[in-house]
Amino acid sequence: MKTYFKIIFSILLFSLLIPLFAKAITFENPFKAKSFEELIDAIINFIFWVAMAIVPIIIIIAGFLFLTSGGDPEKVRTAKKIILYACIGLAIILFAKGIISLIKSVIEG
């Protein structure tokens, strides 16, 4: 049974690697960056927009926890902490983006 598995696995692996060896598969740069600076800028923008999309979702979840707490002080405290940390995270994200822009403007002149 194990030898059949090895044979089938080898055949599948070889058949998947044939296009790679024939150069039928090409990998393109997903960021389309031509320099290291453009690559870093694209990564920073991606992280910024992902974080900007996540923060409202976290605040909505915290609001749901707050509404469904039923007056339980521990659940209310947890929801308030989540909202506070989400706002702190949002501030850090915005300050980080601003500091990067400030550093770029100082370096460029």
C-alpha cells in the first residue's frame, strides 16, 4: 500500500513540475515595483488599508459585545477595553503613516 502511495505521489509531483521546467509558468511581481523604495511603499500602503478595514469591524464586534452584555460588568469592561485598544491602534496606524510621509518629505527636500 505504501509503495502505491509513493508511486502515485511521485507521478503527481512530476506532472506538476513539468510546466515549471518547461518555463510555461512565470511568476510576476505582484506589486509591480521597480525599486526597493516602491516595494516598501506598496507594502506599507497594503498594511495601512488592511488595518483601516479591520478597525471598524473590531469596533462593531465590541459594540455587539457591549449590547449583549446584559449588564454584566466584566463583559462591559471587556467591550470598553476592545474599543479603547481599537482606537489606540487606529491612532498608531494614522501616526505611522504620517511619520512615514514626514520622513519622506524631509529626505527628499
